[in-house]
Amino acid sequence: MLSTHEIVTLEDALGLERKESVALYRQFVNPGLCTLFGVVGLDRRFVRAHGVTVVDDQGIEYLDFLGGYGALNLGHNHPEVVDAVRRVEEMPNILQASVGALVGPLGQALAAVSPGVLEKSFFCNSGAEAVEGALKLARISTGRTDLVYASGSFHGKSMGALSVTGREKYQAPFRPLVPGCHEVPFGDVGALSAVLEQHECAAFIVEPVQGEGGIIVPPDGYLKAAEEACHAHGALFIADEIQTGFGRTGSMFAVEHDDARPDIIATAKSLGGGIMPLGAYTATDDVWSAGYGSSDKCVLHTSTFGGNTRAMAAGLKAIEIVVRDELAVRARESGERLKAGVERIAADSGLIKEVRGRGLMVGVEFYEPKVAKSLSHEYLSSSIAALLLHDHHIITAYTLNNPNVIRFEPPLIVTDEQVDRVLEAFENVCAHHRGIVRAFAGLGRTMLTRRGH
């Protein structure tokens, strides 16, 4: 039976009203996600974006302090990245039976900015793909199969990446996952060493700062000690810098805070300059050669769209801008301003358990109110994000593995004035919620008194 649906052209799609596009998303894409977006108010139609700001179809301007989960280090539609893609529009974009003119140069640029002696890169389209490739390289180069990962981690939702992602909610529906994956507590080198001693592991994969786990910063020295533990037991050390890389935490890569040197590093998100989907994993020459160094093994891991010309142009320009404009330094300075402001608000709010972060990657964890079940931690975090959006036109969200944590991850080009505006709004919202919590507490005491307690 032939479909009765009509083909929608680009011109038709651009002319749709917001309600029409939402209805099509609900019918043909993901109804549940559409409902969730509607609950928090993100089903509105955004029509323009530049830098840290986005504008909806009503002309209302918003500050984006979510930053594409770290993909928008350069902000929305950076003109130099847009121009870089346009400059190569006459070149063949996908011609895999050739050596792409920009692939080698981007490989060199990554080698130049990466920590340690990383040299060989493979280009793909997303962070999950980069993780998949890194895990495969670890296996083939070591001849081992087992993998170690940290609790609370997030490495992606494809099957291999999911197998080393530390949240049961995402893993359970898809079991059995890749076998031989061992979970250890994040920040615990002793636990890591014990697993490495017990099993012949190919690699330990870790985020230098856990993003979706709730913006968790490990103890000082943990990453270097983890690297050394891996090498002492013949395993590789894989750094997942997909969210933390390219200046986000105040250095080019977050492992540099510990002077750690990974054998493989996975990158994506902001590598594409906020314009093109682009991921990569970069390895030492020894690791790459052990895995794919021979002519019969060099084609064991490939990607149709990997290394396409427009993505390479975006990546080259993105790295150039991060280095030239010293965005890691800006992230460190702006992050200190943001974190200090949130800590000041936390001291007065009575709602905030902890403020964590590094650079422009700041997480705010709320206490779970004990006065009423209806005031769950998910209520607090999601309602605070909703109020920031509705009342103050600021976009943020909670972290996937810990919905009790609100994240602030603006583009690294954010100004002091924009940081201060968000702090003022956040203080206002926290004061509003403090009143709600007190009201519920009073209601709870009244109900207990009436029951004779």
C-alpha cells in the first residue's frame, strides 16, 4: 500500500506556522519528546541566532546558556565558520575514493593542539561515533576486549558507547550490551586499579569532567593517576573530551589540568564550530599503527561522511578561532565570574546543595525538599529551568544523568554583562522557589498538627 502522505518541500517547511511544525514533529518524529518540550516551553519556534542569543518568531530574544551541550563554544552561526563552509562550496564535498584536500590539514591542527603526543585522527560525524571508534581502536591495538568506565558517565547512546555509559536508565532497555564492560566509581583510582588487576582490559574511558553526570570535577591528580594505572596494567587511557574540549574548562583540553596524556582522545561537538556535524578520535602513532597500520587493516573502520570537505573547513576554522581569540582564557575568566556569582546566591538561597564546575561548565545541584513529595528534585530543577526560560528568556537545562543539577554552559564568547544578567535572573528564580518551599513546609506542619502529631 502506498503512503497517503504528501512530500513537504523546503519552501513549504519554511512557511509553516509554529503549531503546524510542532504537529508534524509530533506525528512523524517523536511524540513523547515533543510533549516534554511543550511542558518546559521549548516547543516555541526560534527563527534567528547569533553569538549567545536566539530569537523566536515573536521577536523575543533569549540568552543561550545551554550552548548545545558544549557544541557552541563559538556561539551560534559564527560568521567566520559560516564563511569557511561557503568558501569550499564548489569543491567535491563527498568523494571517498580520494585523499581529501582538507583532511590532512585538520589532522595536523588536531595534533598541534592535543595533549601529549597524539597524532593520528579519524573523522566522523558525532561524539558517539568518536567513542565507538576509540573503543574499537583500543581493542584492535591491544588485542584485548574488556573495557572500564566510570559510574555516572555519559559517552553516547549507540551500542558500544552505551555499554560504557554509567546510567541504568539508558542501558536497561537495550541489554545485553557489549560484554566485558566494568564500571568503577568516578574519581577512585584504587577501584580502577583493582579492576585492571583482575581483568585484561583494553582501555579505561573517562570524561575529565563528567557533564551529564552532574558537572562532576574529579579530585586533583585523578586523571594522571588513572593514566599511570592503565599503563601499569597494559591498558590504554581514553579521554572523552567531547563536551569539555576546545577551551570549555579553561584549558584547551580538560586533561591538561592534571597534565594527563591520553593514548586516545575523543572530540566532537564544538569541533564543528557550531555549523557542521563533526567528530574525531585522535591517537598516538604507536596505538594507531598497532591497530590500523597495515594495508589490510587500514580499511577496517571507515565512514561515508567522515572527512567531508565542508566539515573539515568548519573544523579548521573553529580551531583557528579558539586559539587565536584565546577562548580558553576567556572561558576561565568568565567561568570564575559565573561560578562565584552562583556560589553567592547559593549561600543565601537554602535550596542549593553544591556548586561545581570548571571554566564555563558550571553545575548547580539542589537539595531535595523533604517537606512534601510533590516537591521532588526533578520538580525543582525543571521548574527553575522553566522559569528562567519563561520569565527571564534564558535557556538552560538539567543534566541527563542527574536531573537535580542545572547546567550553565554558554558559548565561550559570552560577555560579562550577559553573565551578570543570568546571575540576576537566577537569584530571582531561587528567591521565588524559596517562598514555595517555605509555603509547602508550613502546609506540611499544619497537616501534621491536624493529624495529632
